[in-house]
Amino acid sequence: HKPPIPLLPPDEIPIVHTERVQQRPDGSLSITRLVAKDAGEYECIATSETGTIRASSVLAVYNRTRVSPRPAARVEAAKGSNALLNCSAIADSRLANRLTVSWAYRPTFGGESYRP
């Protein structure tokens, strides 16, 4: 005896399994290579002979943070002069207030340890 197939409310779309969207053996849903249209409320529907239970999760898809314009790959300056290394980052507008930009230093010359 198979469990009944749950009826979906009119505003729900059944999940279609594709190369990107797969239900795992443990019941979890795997979505790879997210796109904006993947955002929404997903509902897990568990059905057996004793009934149906639902639990939902909201998936938010953000644009990737990117550096724009990219810093110059190489900057040359004379000893004793000044150098300005530009770097700006752009984040999804929903994350902009949590965006930070920082720098790290990796020495490329021999000799004793040096910190700028």
C-alpha cells in the first residue's frame, strides 16, 4: 500500500529534479549553481499512512561580492615616494551594510622580516 500523494495548494510548485536540483536519499534537497530564481520558500512534505506533515525553509540567493575595479596586478613606485593601491568591493544591496574590505601583505623580496 503506497502512501497518498499530498495535494499541493494552488500557489505551490512541485520540485522538478534536474541536474542542479536533486533530492538526496536522506530527504534533503540539494540545489547547485544557484540562480536568483531559486530564491523562495521550500517546503518539505513527509507523508505516510498516518498523515502528512510539512516544514518549510526560505532560501535567499545573494549576488556574489566582487572587487570592482580590480586592483592593478603590479604597481611600481620609486623608493621614498608614495603608492596608492585601489580596491573597492560591491556586495548585494541586502549585504552592503555588512561589507568590509581589508588588505593582507605577502613580502616578495629576500632579507629580514618586514612589515609595512
